[in-house]
Amino acid sequence: MSMDSPHRTAARPARTAERATVAVIAGPDASLVATPEELRRWRRLTPLALWSVVSVSGAPADENLPDEILHGVAAELARQDVAAHRLILVAEGKAARAALELVLRGDIDCAGLLAIAVPCAALPFRIIPTAAAIRLVVRRADREDTPADLITALRAADLDARIIGFNSARTNDTRAAGNAAETFVLELVANASRQSRHHGA
């Protein structure tokens, strides 16, 4: 790249200053934990991160969720000129499951994923090793009492994965799940910011 162009030299630092970028995948399920109020709080707590929303419908019958997420995330990366090592995905419910599968298949590269209230049925494929940090906040009612369920597979894989469970029928548990999710968001943003500095501008 030529260093003579004033436009290119000026544009490089403006490339969002290598900030971490959080893409919230707004799917078809109502939020239990990542409510609009919580999201606003998380944004305030991460003033250096850029936040955006990727809306997906999943219709019909959630069949299109993976494709919608894939295309929505790709469009967001291109729109913001964001490198994958700065991208954090946040999703809940069916959208969280679809996003998690895309990351574990190697179809989406990102710094981290926070999946909340994710359905825990067994994965229909073998996990592809990923450097992405996987953080799950799981309803205990969504666990499947089988040796091959999602949580068992994640714990057996060589991944940076942390999982907490909560009971959505209990207000205190839901509040604790929100606190855990918030901690995970702060951790993922901090990690992505550090990775950005290591990768350089």
C-alpha cells in the first residue's frame, strides 16, 4: 500500500481505532437476560466498544437463522471495516444456538461469543477447533440429561469455554444470570481490545 496517499493514511487511524465491536444478534425469541435495559447498561460499561444490532427473523420455522446470521454478521463486518479478531457476538435463545453452531463449525470467525438461554440439544457435527472465547449462560431447564448434550461436548472440547446455569423460574437466578452475562461481556470486550493491540493497527 502506498504511503503517499493522504486519504489512506488519515483513514487508517479512523478505522474505529481498532476497538472491540459487539454485534447483538436480535432473533425471534423474547429476551430473558439480554433485555433492552441490560444491553443499554452493558453499552455504558464498555464505552470504548462499538455496538451494533444484527436483526434476524428465522422465518419460516427458524430454518433461515444460520444464513441470516452469516450474512448479517458479514455485512456488519464490511460496514464497519471490522477485523474478526475484534468481533464479539451476543445472542439469546434460538439465535444464540445458531450463532454458536456457526462458530463451532468454523463458519464465523470472531473473538468471542456470549450465548444466553441457548438450547442444549446434542450438536449434529464435530466441533472445529476455534480461538474464539465461548461464554454460555444456560437455563437449567434447557439441559438435556444425555452424555452427548451441548454442554458435555463443549466441556470435552479443547476450547476457551465457560458456562453458568440459571433457573429462569426464580427471579434471583435470572438476576444472577444477568450479572454473569455482564461479567462475560466485560471480559470478552477486554480480551478483544487486547488482541487488537497485539495484532496492531
